[in-house]
Amino acid sequence: MTTLSSEIVLRIADIISENLAFRDSVDNLFSYIDSLEETNIITDFLGIKSITGSFAHQYLINKKKAIKHITERNIPLDVKKMFELVERRNLNPREISTEPIEVLDVVSSF
Amino acid sequence: MEFNESDLGREYLKFCQLRNNAHHTKKMDLSNIDWFYPTNLLPLGIFIKTNRDISVIPPSSSEVLSFYNIITKGKRHVSSRSSYHPIAEIPLDAHQRERMLEPLYAFESDYIGGRNAFAYLIGELVDNVYQHSSFSTAYIMAQKYPKKRFIEISIIDNGISIHGAFKKAGFEFDDTTALSEAIKGRSTKRDRERGFGLISSINLLTKGLDGECLIVSRKGGFIAKGEDKQTFYNMGEYHALNGTLICIRVSYITKTVNIYDYLEQ
């Protein structure tokens, strides 16, 4: 973590993990951000190896709601792709299929 | 596809038979077991743990007994060189979650389409448990089979089930319909931007990694295998499970899979 006047850099890999999976981890991160005095937050994604769509989605939701100014840096290509995928999903929510499903009864062969 | 045509389905049926016999006889007879897979060992381990009045007749084979003892000990720290990840509790504490999965991420991921594909799959499946099941206990285990060249992972929770999660959100679905709605991408959070976790994981698993998936949640069942085979099941009382069990089996794939080719757009 590096502080420069009202700005702070948060290394996500150190605070959470190199592999970002959980929505609740995003909520914890933003609770932490809320507790900081700084108003300009830089989230540093250096060293992140993987990210789930759920993490990326929750991050974008929380960032949108945040009062503080949050910017990202050092986003690895695969992580950037996930954020872009989630943004596309947000712009084009899909319809749930209404096609009937085939259901079989389970019969034990023993 | 009949339930017992699937490898995971057959292993789950073995668990059901052992469990139901144990309910009647108050004995869990494992003496004839020739091998365990996570799909039967994980629910068996949890069943034995929560039914202390049932006595266990251990496996006759010393090799199987040794494996059974190791896996059910529930060691927390496992070397990435181990061929197994023993039954481990999924922590309720949000601060321990990411670290808990670290040994699994290192677990042969190079043979499962690369770290990105493997981590995505595990991360989404476990996040689903946290987001929807309202569990008090949940467990995960994994086993790799270098000679057979596949890895199998199981996750079980004692939560409200997929049916219960929809009910909590105001949807009235039976167990199998609830499972199918979840797999089609309907979110229990009533948010059309959500609900991608399960559907995208199954796409990646079956189409990208040529894997197999079994889900049992109360009386609802689902098996996906390969590109096109997806079947839902009424499990009935005999094969029902309180909570939810998710099992995946993935053959070794040494090439790196581009997950974005398979994630729901």
C-alpha cells in the first residue's frame, strides 16, 4: 500500500489474492476503501492471475456506487477481458429460455 | 442419458445405496468398496460425520482404507504435489476464502486447460455456494488420477438447496425445475445481469474442457457431459440429498484453453 497525500494505491493481490473469485471479497475491499481517509483510490492489479465473472461484476457494481474516485492500473490482459465481458453483459441482459426441459426419473441399477 | 450411464452418476448412486443401507442397519459397510471417488467419498464422509450413531465397517482393502483415512482426516495444508486435496471445510469467514482455494489452484491446473480455466471454474462454483446456499457447513475435496488422466472435484453444502434459494427470492419451483432455471441462467437475486456463474462454468467445463458435471440438490438432479448431453432428473426420495452436491470430472488437457471462447456473452 502506497500513500501520497489524498491518494492511495491498493495492491489487490496483497489485499485479496492473486486469484480473484468471490463477490464477498469485493464487498470487503470496498468496505475497506470506505474506511480510508483518502478520496482517490488506485487499485493495482499487478500480479493477478485469474478473475471470475462474479468478482468482476461485483467490482463494477461497487465501483459505480462508490463515492470515492477509483481508478485501476496494471490490469493483466485476461483480467481486462473479463471486465469487458461483464460490461457487455450488463449492456445486453439476456432472456431466460422458456423451452421445456426433459426430465428423467432416476432408477437405481443395484 | 440415463443417470447411471454417467461415471459421476454411477458413483453418486453407490453413495445413495450405502447411505440408505446404513439408515436401515445403523452400519455403514465399506468392506466391499474397491475404490472411492470424490463424488461418493465426499457425501459419504459428511454423512458419517453427521450420523455418529452409525458404525462404520472399514474397507477391507488396505490400499482403499489408507486412502479413506487420509482423505477424511481433513488436513488443511496440502502440497500441490499431492494427488489429493482432502475433505476441507469451506470457511464461512469471508477473509479466509481466497486463501482456502490456493492449494486447489495449484492442483494440476496445467493439465486442466491452464490456470485461468481451472481457477475460473473452481472460483465460480464455490462463489455460487456462498451466494445462494445459506449453508452452515460446506466442504470441498479433489483427487487427481495421473494414470487415468483425469481430476475429480466435489463440493457439498448443507444449505437451503437451489429450490430453497429460489423460494427465498419468491419463486415457486419444484426441485428439478429450480435446478434447470439456475442452469439456464436465472438468478435467485432477480437480477438479469447475474446468473452467469453456473451456466458459464458448465459451458467451459463441457465444451472447453470436455468434462462432466453432476449436480444434485434435494430431489433435483442434472448431468452434463461433453458438448451436447445435458439431462435433468427427478431423484426421488431414495436418491435425494439435503443441500447441494456439485461434482466435476475433467480429463487432462495440456493445451491452454481460452476461457473467453466459452463464457456466456
